[in-house]
Amino acid sequence: MHAVANLPQPPDAAPGISIHHIHLANADTNSERTTEILGELVASLVLSHSTRSTHPSLDSSSNISVDNRIDCAKRGVPHFPGADIPSPRSTGTPAPGGFDVTQLPVEIICEIFEKFVEDDLLHPIRDDKAPRPRVSRICRSDPTKLGQICSRWRTVAINLQKLWSNIFIYNPKHSQIHLTDIWLARSRNSPLNLIIDYDYCTGHDLESGAQILGSFIRHLDHCKQFHLNISIKLLGLLSALIDSPHKPPILESVDLCFPDIFSHNNAEVHMDAIDAIWKYFHHCPSLRQVVWQADEVPSFPKHAPFQLTHVHARFCVSIDDILTFLPQLPLIQELQIEDLSKGPPGPMSPPLLLQHLRLLRIRSHEIPATSFIASLTCPSLETLVIIHSNFSDQSNQDLQALPRLLHRSACRLQKLDLRDSGTNLTDEEWNRCLSNSPLQFLMDLHLSTGSISDRVVGLLSRKSPAGLHEFAPFLEKLYIPSCETSDGLLASMASSRWYKPLDDHNSMLLGHLRKAVIFPRHFGPIDEAFFSTNVLY
């Protein structure tokens, strides 16, 4: 949303409202980035608001005047004292060719503010100098800047609880203590997402971390997400929860990590305390999502609640461990296994039915993940990720386990990510695995192996007599980070699947592909010319 810039004015834009003449009154010179982002958001929202049936139209084709629309908006939004919508006739003369956005209806201002704090970065922020809380790991926006535009916007911002309900603390410091308490106070009864993270290599202010964690704990009643990556020295604050009969009523997601647990004495005592803390959280009636870290949770907890829907297990497990545990979770929707390396697997049993499982991600080492999926039936499966490795360069996976799983499950897989470090799996084996799999609804394919060549790329290129791709006809994203093919084959495949013409010949049917990351070991002249001309990611 923050990337919107220099938007052209569409033909149906309201007369007198120019995207290039939006004014943010009283914006100080230290808030240039905030002003720029807000201007972009205002432009986007003003132009799109006419499509919202639940809000007054700003489209010039409407029979209702702009004045009447503002009056309607005034009656339809919550009342914030001090932020009343002034009469458009009493706001003074607008800036030439534009209007003063500080006088927008509160309804639209709230939308602007909520979009302002949406995630907008691809990678987490690792800035240890930030003196304030952040909204999330991947959001650069500061909601406190919204109060610097004008007094009316400040009133709206302070009273908009959702602005302050996401608090991310990176490397706790003294300057964040008071601001954290302010954010929590402004959030009132809004559901909270509370996160503390720190870099163990650089350390952090333990006293500040303790005060912020204490503030978080005092607001657990309104907490929806509670994720902590903190020093084991702060464990005592959490241990105070163990004997409490009261459980947070709306808590849905918990992740606890103590990266320095083995850097201090009495690690086993700490492990017992952490288990007791997890037992406390497992008894929360709304808990649905957990991340069990390897150092703190060595195996599937016996007190895990049946209502869990999302489980991320980062400890070492065997296939038998997983198959014994999963029947306790009849509602499981997402399962991530980070270390399938204990074994060997036991005797085959009838496949376990996981009726609601949508995402399965397995990172396996030595123990083949295909042996695990051979024991499952997943009719709702949409995403499958298998990342396998061995000590040697020889893979021990049975690739045909994949098509058997998909046929047995009759699911509509949309994302498939297969990575195997083995060099013994041939291009023909990968081709047979994919061609035998029912993947008509696949939209995202990632293949990372050392043996992708002409057969697999040919499968991706093949079309029916009607001109449609036979394999994954709706593919939108393709990742092949390593391959070796005949010259021109990659160019032909990519151009045939691309969503718009890549040359002057528009006779072929267009595909759906919008992102292709392909890195062959060597480009021939045809492929070199094609990929030099066309950027596909």
C-alpha cells in the first residue's frame, strides 16, 4: 500500500479533487516520509471509496452531492470528541486545485490510519536504534506520527484502538517502557498482539525487558497473540502465572523462546518451569496456534489441548512420534515439522485421515519425508512443502509417494515446494512424479534439485490441442533455482505461460504465470537473449 505513488487521475474522479493537489495541513518538516505515505493512502482511498457499498460514494457520477455524502458519513461513524466533521462550507477556501484532507470524514480518516500501519516490508526490521515500539516486524510506519498532522487527526488517532493494539518490541530499552504503557492504554479493550524479540548476540537491557514484559502480562486478558523471544533471566516473571486459576479468555497464539537457556546453570530446572508455563497456556480456552521451540520443548507435550489448529514443532521427531500425536488434534489445519530426523519409521499402518489439514511443511534429514506422507490422507490440503537432505549426496526419498498422496486425498493442491539435495534423483524421476500427480489447480511450484532438465521443462511447456497447458494450467509462480536444459527450451516455456505477450506475436493463448525465478547452470544464446530482455520476477 505504501508503494502507491504518482497515481494518475482516472476519468471518473470527482471534479475538483486532484490526486496531485492533496494537502496535509500542519505537517512538520520532520515527518516528510509520513506525509508522503499518507498522501498516497488518501489518493488511493478517495478514488476507491466509491466501490464500497457500505460507505458513502465519492464518485462524481453519483446523484448525491459531496456535501450530502459527507453529512451521511458524519452520521454513520463512531463519535470521537474533538473530531467532529466540520461543514464543508465552513472550512475556508481549499488550496488551489485540491482540498484539505484533514477535513475528511472520520470514517475515511480511520481507513487511512488503519492502512498506514499495515505490513509493508518483505524482510523483518533489525534496527536496534528504534526508541519506540513498532507495529510489527515488517512495518516501518509510526502511528504516533499521525497525531502530528493536526489536532483533529490527533484526536482520531488517539481514540482509534486498532492503531495501538499491535506492539512489537525489538531489543527492549528504557525509552520504550513509557511508550509501551501509552500504547496499551490507548488500545483499551481491543484484542492485542504482543511480541518481544531480541538479538542474543547484542543483548538487551534486562531491566527494561522486565518492565515491558510485566506490562504485557498485566494485559493478557485482552491478548490474542503472545510471542516472546527473551532471556531466560526473565523466566521468573512468567512463572508467576503458573498458579493463577485465571486464563486469558481470547488468547489464540503463543510462541516462547529462551535462546540463552543453556548458557546458565540449572537448565533442567528451567525446562521444568517452561513446561509448567506451557501447561498454563495450553489450558487457555481459545488457544489455537503454538510454536514449540526445540530447546524449551523437547517432544510433543502431553498436555497439548485438542483444539489446536496450527502447530509448529521445532524439536527433533520421528514419524511414529507424529503419527501418535496427531490423532489428539482433530481440528489441525497447519502442521510444520522442522526436524524429522529420528527413526527409522515403524511398520506401515492404514493412512491417518487429517480432514482439515490445509498446510503441511516438513524439513527432514536422513528420514525421508515421503515415508511420512505415505501414512496420511489430507482431503483439504492446499500447501505442501518438503525440504529433504542427507549426509551423503544420495537421496532416499520415494518420489511416487507424492502422486499417491494426492490421488488418495483427492485434494486441490495450490502450492508445491519440493527440495532435495540428492544428486541421484534423475530428471525422468522428477518428471514422472509431477506428471503422475493431479495438479490441475496448482498455482505455485518450487523445484530445487540438481537434476531438473529437458523432461521437466518439457512437461511445463506441453499443451493440449486446444492450446492449454496440460500440467498446472493456472500456474502463477515458478521457482527453479537450478537446472540444465537445451538452449531455447526455458525461453519457450516461460513465454508460453506468461500472463501477457512477451513479443510481437500475440497469436498464442496467454497463461497465468506472473513470477518466474529460473537460474540455469548455463544460458545458451537463445535463453540468454530472452532472459536478458525480459525480467520475470
